[in-house]
Amino acid sequence: MANTRSAEKQQRQAEKANIRNRAGKSRLRSALKKTRAAVEAGNADASVLSTGFSEIDKAARRGVIKDNTADRYKSRLAAASKRAAK
């Protein structure tokens, strides 16, 4: 429990950020699932990968995931797409 006004405010802000981050994480996971499913099904054209990359970049820009994590996700998606194309 917060003891000061500033601590109460910080708690309110943290709760809002938590909700925002949870929604962003959920959106990212959904996009990743769709992209991975498309890659596995062999429908990995440029637009599907572009959409997946875009969601990853948005999540990184908003601070939902770190930059290196975003790079790793994109790298793995690209590699899976390349494997599926063969």
C-alpha cells in the first residue's frame, strides 16, 4: 500500500502501464501466431512477413519488448520462411 501521494500516483501509473503492456503483448503474440502458422502452411509471402515484422517493430517501439528480442523474433521468422520456401 502506498504511503505518500507520489507513491499513490506512481501506483496508478504502473497499473495503467501494466494494462497497456499486457494488451500490447497479447497483440504481438497473436500476430506472431498468425505469421508462424502462415509460414508453416507454406503461405509465407512478403506481405505476411511484413505484417509480422511490423507488429514486432511496433511492440519494440512502444517498449513492450526489448530491441534485441524484436531482432531475434524477426530473425527467426525470416529463417523459418526461408526454410519453408525450399
